[in-house]
Amino acid sequence: MARAYARLDTAGFLTLQGLFTAHVAGNFVTLGASLALGTSGAIAKMLALPIFCAMVVATRLLDTWLSERHRPALETLLVLQVLLLVIGAALAIRFGPFHDSDSWRAVLTGMVLVSAMAIQNAFHRVHLGSTPPSTIMTGTTTQVVIDLADTVYGPKGIDRPSRPRLVQMSRSVLLFAIGCGAAALLYGPFGMKCFLVPPVVGILQLIVRLIMWRQSRRDDDPAPAGCQLQHTKLSG
């Protein structure tokens, strides 16, 4: 997934005049540049933070509501994210390329994609906190370098980093970098159609999660009453 979301962020940056769909800090930087240079895109960058925060709150509330009722919370959030990715891709293909990123078409497309990435960031924090983030690589890269330093010469009294964690985080950074490069290469020949990649990957991930959820439900269900009764008679 890290590679797919890197493609989305890179494609969004290229198409929407520097709008990052998943990085709040990056939008502050590019917003300052837009205001200083007088370039377009300031409206979308100013809206990105409140939209992102509102979607994170909504995702958290929905996740809590579903979890309290023993519903498939993660799978439901994945469905909503994939739906937003599909809508965002359709808008980008229909209205792009965006020569004026302050137009309502560009702003709408950007906010739909920002909403999708807000859901991704929120459910990753809640449900997949033990795995490296799939959208933000600064913290992961920092931890990889620290782990490498500790592996070579760690301070006394501190446990050396585990090899599986180092491999997992390094793989996440590598896939993210590959995704960024792939998005840049695909954007040239395919243009707006490169936005189709994230929803396709999201659908595949959703199918896998639904299969896993159904399997876990099947494993948790008790044996039918008839089978239990028969087993009791045989035991007697």
C-alpha cells in the first residue's frame, strides 16, 4: 500500500499545483510558497488541513461506533476510502489536467483525495499501529537510521533493534520511494489515468481484508447445536 499511496501523493502534487494529499506539513510549506510567489493552489492548501482533521474525527467516531457493535470497522473504513479514491480518480480524469488549481473542479478533486488519505492515516493509527505508516516516511526513515546506528554501535544498556523491525521499516521506505518514482514516470505518458492505480490497489486490499474477516468470523462461530448434541451423545 505504501507504493500505491506514494503514487497518489506524487500524482496529486504534479496535477494540483503542489497539493499534498497526505502530508499536512508539506501543504504548509507549499502554501507559504504560493502566497509568496503569487501562484495558484492556495485555496486548496488552506482547505486541506480542516478537511483532513474533520475526516480524521469522523473516521474515529465511525470506527468507535462500529467496534462497539462488533461490526467490521477496518473493512468498512476501507470501503469508504476506496469509494473516495474512485471518485477522486473519476474527477481527475474528467476535469484534469488542472491549469488553474484554484478552480472549483481542482479544489473538489483535491479535497476528495485528501479525505481518502485522512481515512487511511486514521485507521492505520487505530488498527495497524504496529506497522510502519504507509503515507508518511519522515519518522520511519529517522527510525531506520537510528536502528542502523544502534546496530553498528548502540549505547550501553539499550537493547539492539530487532532485525525484523528494521527490515519491515526499510522495506516500507523503499516501496514508498519506488511508488514516487513510478508515479512520476506514469504521469508523463498516461496523465490523469495514473489516478486509477490507488483505487485498484485499494480494492485488492479490501478483498483480502474481507476474506480474512470472514475467516475469523468462521473460526469464532461455535459449532451448530445439532453437532454439539451429537457429540454429547457419542461421549455418553
